[in-house]
Amino acid sequence: MINNVISIILGGGAGTRLYPLTSTRSKPAVPIAGKYRLVDIPISNCLNSGIGRMYVLTQFNSASLNKHIKNTYHFSMFSSAFVDIIAAEQTPDNPAWFQGTADAVRQSLRHMVNQDFDYVLILSGDQLYQMDFQAMIDEHVAKQADISIATIPVVGREATEFGILKSNEDHLITSFIEKPKRDLLADWVSDTGAEMQAKGRIYLASMGIYIFNRKLLFDLLNDIYKDATDFGKEIIPHSIEKHKVLSYQYDGYWTDIGNIHSFFEANLALTADVPEFNLFDNQKAVYTRARMLPPAKISGTTLEKTIIAEGCIINASRIENSVVGIRTRIGSGTTVVSSYIMGSDFFETMEDMKNSTSRGIPKIGIGERCYIRNTIIDKNCRIGNDVRINGGIHLENADHSLYTVKEGIVVVKKGAILPDGFVI
């Protein structure tokens, strides 16, 4: 383990763009890839990079995240490794909640001050990527940087959504602009290398991944910019003028899961023959809670580019280009296309099923003869027989008590009950 680095993982705000998935949970606790949580990604990257001391900062709907981390990340009593949650708290000297990324770190520093470290790695809790932080730290140290920012080349249509920067031949950042307007992009083209330029990825975007020297971080947050609330909008632009800020260019797969569309696309992309995010990498494992579930049981189903997690009982007719999460039950004659089924937190017993049926309530899971397309089904939903959900751009954005439609994607809310014959 790297002994001179601690990591701070930002839990994010209310996560309104990921609603309704964040109506009862924080962004880092949102299930991904059928069996993981978003927070497992930065934690796994840290563990694979030899960083064992991590703090997760949370504020909204943090109960399920606390439970997941408590049940998942256990280390030997002879190890200094830990994953600790720091929830926003009101104190006599600061009665306010976290006001932004920088303010969240500022309010949490007092919990870390007694730790022995030279560098602080700051990460986001809502990104999907596999990165070796050791290499970034080595370059930060070798070039005697004050701050390092992980950057990724992006194309023009993406550049307006990120902080864009320019660097010199030594990769020191010389200028930075937050979410530039399209007519300004011509002035922000960078030499990103021949391979990236051939793909049109000619703008360097901040990934929201930072390394700070310990003393500088404390000075910036507590003295120099003690009223600043955000790293990207305030701390970083001001620091470029006065400190040695290094760009560490990352050319691998990375996506910011900030809204329903990006979340949906990132999950379905995992079903590709050779996905850009590789869950099958021996050196870059993604860790999560070990649930001790039985293997999936599948009968009479045609599967095409589909990921199926443990504990599932599948009798569907066809599942295509979809992710099926833990403990999912799908009845016979059902077709699922381009959808993410999150699964369930528990198995129903045969007695539970009989009781539900006698009261006219569908069993947990998806019933018989259903058609599900362009849909996210959150956990513990009960979908009856002959239900038809046909997501697509023909549907207008809407929010109902049982489901939400965003950009043509239907999101069935956690625990929703859709009766027999229900149509969206």
C-alpha cells in the first residue's frame, strides 16, 4: 500500500439529474452493472493502485451507502487500510451543510488532520473508469507539482460540458475555462497526440480527479480561498496562476454518470463483445459486497449480448442487449430489449408468492408475456403479466407515481407495482 497518500471520494449533491434513481439513495449508492454500486468504482481503483486509506463524503440519502460500505470493505486488523464515511454535519462553528466540492473537503479536513500523508487524491463518486493512480502520483512527485489534474481528450460536442484547459510542452496547465460556449472552442484546441487527434478528441477536459500536496490543500481551503465552495469553478482556476498545476492525460475509457441517459448508456455498453470498461480484467478487479448468492438459473431463454448477475431465475423468451441484476425473476414468454433490470434485495419465498397472488399483487420481478424495451427497472419492483413498456423518443418526458420518462428512457421507480396488462 502507498503510505503517503489518502483519498477523498466526493459523494456529490442531491443527484437530481439521476432522479428517480436518487430519490431514496445517494449517487454513489446507485446500482451499476447488475451487482455493484457506483462508489465501488473509485474505491476499487484506489485499492488496485495501492491506496488503502479512503474517506467518502456524503450528505444526501446516505443510509444505503453507509450500509453498503459497512458490509463490504473489511480489512485485516493488521492493516492500516479503511474506507470511512464522513457525513455532512452541523457544528458550533459551522452550522451549514456542504456547499460544494471544495467546501465538503474543507469541512472534512479536521477528521483527517491526524493522519500521516503527503498527498491527497480527490475523486468523484459518479464516474466509470479504470485508472492506475500510482502512475499519476509518480508523475506528480517526479515533476514536483503542487496540484495535478487528470485530463482526458474529448470531441467538440462534449467539450461544452466540461472544464477545458490548455497546457505547455511540460504539461503544466496555463489556462482553464469552465464549460466554454461553442463559439470559444477554436481557442482551446490542444495537442492531445496523433491517436486522439485522429478521433477528433482535440480538447483537454478535466476529469474532476485531483492530487494536492497536503500543506497547499490546507492553505487553499482554510486561508487563501476560505470562502470558495467549488474546485472546478474557483480553486483550480485561481491556483493555475500561482502554483505549479500539472495535466496528467488519461487516454482510456472514462464516462461521467451525471444523468439518466449517460447512466443507461454506460450500463448497456457493458454488454458489447469487447466493452471499453472491462469487468473481466485480472489486474483491475471491481470489488463489491460478497452476497453468497446461488448461480443464475436460466430455462428456455434466447440470450444475446446480455449480462446476468447471480441469484436470477430466468424463464424469459428472449433477452437482448440488457443487464440483469441480482435476484431477478423473469417469467416465461417475456422479451427484454436494451434494458437494465436492477433486480431485488431479497428472495420471495413460495409462501410469500402465494400470499401476494391471493391479494392480486404481482410477484417480485417481471411476470409472463411482458415486453420491456429502453427501460431501467429499479430494485424490488413487481411487474405483472402482459405488461408492455416500450421506451423511446416517441415518449414525452414525464414523472408519474410509478415511473419517470427521461429522453425516451422509462425508469420504473424502486418498489413500484405495475398490475397485469399495464402499458407505457
